[in-house]
Amino acid sequence: MIGGITSVKRLFKDNYLRLVNFSFYLLATIVNTVLMLIINPFIAKNLSHSDYAIIGYHGAFQIILLPLVNFSLTSYYLRNYFLTPKDKLLELRDTINKMILYFGGFSLIICTIGFYIYFKVKNVQIPFFPFFLFSIITVYINNFITMKQIDFRLNKQAKKYFILTILLRITIIISTVFLVIVIPLGALGRMLATLVGTVVFGLFCYKTMNSGMKVNRTIIKSAFSFCWPLALASILWYFLSGVDILLLEKLNDIRNMALYNIAIGLTSKIAIFYAALAQTFEPDIYRAIASKKYIRMILIALSIILLNIIPNALLFIFAKPVVNILTYGRYIEASKFIRILIFKNISMSLYYTVILIIVGLGYTKSELLNRIIGAVLCYVMFDKMIKNYGYIGAAWGQTFSFLILTTIGILFILVQRKKMFEISEKNLYNKGKKDGFSITNSKR
């Protein structure tokens, strides 16, 4: 009887702490979103169709720039945290941070040169400088903020995560007010404001995480082995969810590009709710995989998907009044794209959850194969739909692309389920012994 009471108390305590952490993550998302929504009408009042086209076009490149400057190293850190002994965690974190610093810095230079050549050769009408530099530097520096947020999540320091996230958003908003509203610099001011906030907090996060530990070459070797399929798969991601902007630019329709980018921006704010869910429960999924509790893993995944449907359904119903308020009544036509892109948010949550499981089981190379197949299918689909249906076709293409990838991922799990769940246990535990910095019996 006493043992049963003790178990109930422990269960309540564990769930209470999880609920408190989720509340902070959700609160960070809510406050973050509310702040952006409050400032959005004033931004819309001071941005033209051309400004939105520039911001959206360069923003789409961030999909391909992110894996080029961080090589998916944050995924490696997240996955190996629970397999690494406590006395090695600082060494693991410092090594990953320095890899992002040096590898990312080199990639930043190469990418800038490469994209400049592309703009010239293809005679892109959207201006390159200084917008591309603002975009890529923001992506590069933001990796250190992401690492700090991951650290907070892994150590269940949700309150600190909340403070960092909100202070970052407030800094960006203050910069935006000054550079877009007070000094109407348009797209230049909007992108510069984001860069200012990111640089200030990114450098702070890097400094606080740098404990002065030496770089571990074994970790570097293991990280590159684990990450290169993920990084390549992430690069292919551009052909699944970013290439539409590239193809739409050829239509030379600035007005509809602005409306389309506004719709993407507003629906992405709702997608932040899914990000909060994923950030809260992602460590639990990895922990469930590490402890071989696969039923628990599936239940967590289903909970994430179902909860994500709620805010998206609400936006679908109230799309027109919401857009009317948030764009100062100037871009209400964007609501027609929003009602389509809502389905993209839902199909995206399906895909990310499926891939989280595949990656958590250690099958990064299989995810790469799935992504290659998906990239080919989705590029052909986008090309056909945009040629035939223009911007409406591109919006539906966003939804279909994630459904295609989700289907491929589920089929892979179903076909390989026995092999995956048996071999993944060896990959997850025995790999740590081989690498020399992980342990195979971690209970954290």
C-alpha cells in the first residue's frame, strides 16, 4: 500500500514538473506570438508590396542556408545528450559550439559568393545586397541561441527558456519600431531589426556556453558521421518547401508574391504553437526511444499532432477578420492563401513527428533517402502546379509536399519496423561505447 502511494506521488510529481515546463514553453510561444501580432498592423502599414516580396524571397533561402551553416549539429547534440556522462557534457557542448562557429563562418562566406553568382546569372529582379547578408548572418548567429534554448530544455529550465525567448523578441520589436516605423526603411529596416536582436543575444549565448573546454576530435568525427545525411537532407528541404518562391519569382507578379509571403508569415506564427509542443516533448520522445518504451513514444507523437490542429482550425474559420486586423486592412486578400496554407501546418506536423521518430532511432541515412525521393517528386509537383495554377497552386503544393514526405516516412517505418526497432537499440547503445564519449546505460 505504501509502495503504491509512493508510486502515485512520484507519478504526480513527474507530470507536475512536465506540466509546469510545458506551461512556460507554451507561455513563451503565446507571448511571443501576441507581441508579433500586436506589432504586425503597424509594420504592414509601413511596408509596401515590394518590401514584402523582398523579405519573403530572401526568407525562403533560410531553409537551405540553415543546414549549410550549422550542418545539423544541434540535432547531434540533442540526440547524444542522454547518452553522454555528466563529466563529458561540457566537452560535448563546447565542441559542437566551436564546430558551428568555425564551420558556419566558412560556409557563410562560400554561400554569399555562390548566391551572388546565382543572382547575376539568373538575372533575379529581387535585389541581392544587403538583404542576403542580413539573412545569412541572422541564420548563422541564431544557431547559438538555439543551442542555449536546447540546453534549457534538456535541463528542464523552462523559466530561463521563457525569459531568453521573450527578451529576444522584445529586442527585435524595439528595433523594428525604430527602423520600420520611426525611420521608414521598409524591407531594409525589417531585416536589419531582426539581425540586431539576433546578434546581441547570439553572442551572449555563445559566451555563456563557452566553458573553455578543448575540442574533442572523437566527437567531431562522430558528429560529422551522424550529421552529414541530416544536413544533406535539410538542403534538399529547400526543394520541398522553399523552391516555390524561386519558381514564383519567374511569374514577375510582385503583388501576389507579397500576398503569398504575408500568408506564409501569418500561418508560420500559428506554426510556432507546434514548435512549442515539439520543444516540450521532443526530449521525451528521445528518452522513450532510449528506454525502449515505443508505445509511449507513439502516444506522445499523436498528442503533438492532435493538439496542433486546434489553433490552425481556429485561424481557418476566422481568416478574413484576422488578416484585416493584422495587416491594417491593406492586405486582406492574403486570407485566400492562408486558408490553404493552414493545411500545410497540419501536414507539416505529421511529417516532422514521423521524421523525429526515424532520426531518434538513428536512421539518418534512411531519412536522407526518403528526402531525396520526396525532393524529386515535390519539385515536379511544384513546377506543374505553379505553371497551371500560379500562386494558388503553390499554396496547395506546400500542403501536398508534406503529405508526400509523411507517406514516404510512414511506409518506411511500416516496411522496416522490425529491423528498425531491433537494430536501433544496438545503434543507440553500442555506438556510444565505440565513440568513447558516450555511455550505453545512461538513465538520465
